[in-house]
Amino acid sequence: MEKRIELEKRGRNPGDIKELVLDNCRSTQIVGLSNEFSALESLSLINVGLTSLKGFPQLPSLKKLELSDNRISGGLNLLDSSPKLTHLNLSGNRIKDLDTLQPLKAFKNLRSLDLFNNEVTNMDNYREKVFNLIPSLRYLDGYDIDDCEVDESEGEEDEVNGNEDGDGGNEEDSEDVSDEEDDEFLDDDPGLDAVYKENIEDSDDGDYLGEEEEEDEDEENDEDDEQEEEEEESPVRGKKRKIDDGGENQHD
């Protein structure tokens, strides 16, 4: 068991470990598990071969203890150093009578106890007597006081589901708000048709103005060409007239 504990520590400080699983590490008693594991909340010692709880350390933070499939027949008073214990599994052990369970009545937080496959379960009115012995007990061998099967984590699941429902409601509200915002956005939006139409009109106006500018430029170019032609022709015509006049004078 000591080697297994060292292996499970994985170099961590014992005071920082909250869960420790030592299943199937063969030992008749607890060895190597010290008070240094002060923060330990869950300890599993399934099928170890324990005949007693001798050497069980002080674990003030321990809430869940798995001791099933061992050979424990008594000594439950050695667990009194773990007053926060809420779940205790002693199934598959050698507990024979109600007197052996007497130390458990001092655990004010014990909610779940499993004694399945112990000789004590064969006694008359077994369930009624155990529930009366441990007032804080809610589940015995997986059933409540009314013999209704209940999941041990049901309380925790209810809390989680309650939170999820609350979150779900918020999500629905947010969806409704987002839908309303989308509707408002759609109402204010002029729509694709209007935008498309405006773009077409803008493009048409641009084309129309472009054509007018091109026509004006063409007209100006034509006028410039005519002026240039007239300028080129005017000196030629003047020269010709001078020649004609000269000829006439000579003739005369």
C-alpha cells in the first residue's frame, strides 16, 4: 500500500491531494496513509483485503469513503476523525449486526450508506432499524426510506439542472430579443429591391451625363477643326486673289 500511495501522489504535496484511489493494492490494514492528507475529500480502498480499519488517519475533509469488497467486521469508530463524511460504502464486508453500526449514528452529515452483501442485511426490519439509528441517512443500499431507488448524485444533478434551466430561460429571452431586433432591422431596411433600383438609376444617370459630355466634346472638336481649316484656307485664297489682280493689271 505504501508504494501505491507514493505512485498515486505523483510528486504532489499530500496536503494538496483531494482524491486518492488505492483499489486492489493488497493489504490487511492501512499503512502509509498519514494525517498529512488533510485536504483529502475522496478515498477509495476497494478490494484491498482489509480486515480492520486499524491505522486509519485523521482526515477532517473526507466526504466519500469506498471500502467495499474487503473483510471488515468492526472498528467503525476509527472513522470518527472524519466528521464531514457523507457517503460510506461498506458493501461486501463482514458486518453481522446492528451493534457494529452504532458508531455511525454520530455522523451528522452521513447521507448515503451501502451495506449490500453484509450479513446484517438479513436481520428483521433491517432497513427501518438502520434509518432510525442514523437520523441523517437518506439513502440505504441505493434506496430511500420509502424503498424508492434514488441516484446518490440526484441532489447534485437537481442543482445543475436548475442552473441549466435558468440559463435556458435566459437563452430563450435572448433569442426573443434578437428576433425582435432582427425584425426591427428588417423593417427599417429599405430592402434589396430599393437598393438595387437606386444603384441602377445612379448608373443610368452617370451614363447619360457621360454621353452628354462626350457629345459636347465632339461638337467642340468639330468647331476647332473647322476653324483650323478656315485659317489654313484663308492665306491661300488671299494669295490667289493677289495673283489674279496682278494678272489683270498686267493685262490691262
